Amino acid sequence: MNRSDDLNSLDPTDLRILLELVKDPRVQIGELSDALGIARNTAQTRVRRMLRSGILHDGGREIDLEAVGYDVVAFVTIEVNHRELDGVVAALRLIPQVLEVHEISGRGDVWCRLVATDTHNLQTALRSILRIKGVIRTETVLALHTHIPYRTEPLISRLAQGAAGTAARPARRAVAPGDGTDAG
């Protein structure tokens, strides 16, 4: 199944399911079906179908935006009038294509990742950013391919291995000078 097939196979119920999973990643199938007013089997079947097709992954809570039509990814560095920073961030929050925003050091003041359905949709989003009061200029870089998607598993694995190693070793007893255990 190719990406356009994924997008064409999503109906309003599928999109409502995706929205509920984004809002509450821990939602149970029973709660999902109650919230949407659909049968439990319908909710479960649709979630499984979206998992198999790759629209949902990472346990069914991470959505492949490319599979739902947002296949253009851009990174935008924004230079901002510092007195207007809070207003710029608030305005960026209102643009649906903006996925994340970070205040940065170095060139520019704010960095954001956004997605678009095509270059025209991207241009519309970029123009919206440029119209925000306090934005001086932007620099946009397009992502051509994602080699390593956002991940946390390697960090958590390292912490878990470190914690397991610490738990396996007996704790060293602190020795106070003159308590009879020192050699000299």
C-alpha cells in the first residue's frame, strides 16, 4: 500500500480516532469507542488497520504525518524582535502546521519544525509566519529524507543499563577516618 492509498483509505471516523489518540495516548479501546460513539470492535479493527498500514506506529500512538498527507517537512529559523518574542510564540501556536517551537542560541532566535501537504501549503504557512508582528526574517530548510526519526529509546536504554549496573554492585561503605578500618 503506498502513501496515497493510506490517505485515501482514511474516513472521518479514522481521523476522529487519530485525533483522540493524539489527545490521550493512554486511552483504552473501550474509552475510545465510548468517546466517539462507535462500537468497540469498530474502534479496535480500525486501530489495527492503521497500525498494519503504518499510519500509526510506536504502540499505536505515534502518527505518520506523511501517511495522512503532510509529506513536506521544513525547519524554519526565525529572527525576532525580542520585545515581541512571547507574541511570536503565541502566534506560532495558532498555525496548525507548526509542530514544535524552540527558542535558540546562535543564528536566529526561534526554530520551528512544520509540515505541509505540498509546497503551496508550505508557502502559505511561511507567509503566515512572516506576517506575525515581531518577526524580522526567516530562513527555511526543507527535509529531503528522515534517516533517524525522533527517538528516546536509546537514551532510556542507556539509563536503564546504568541503573541495572548500579543495582547489581553492592554499595560501598563510607569509612570515617579513625574508625578502625583504615590501614594506617
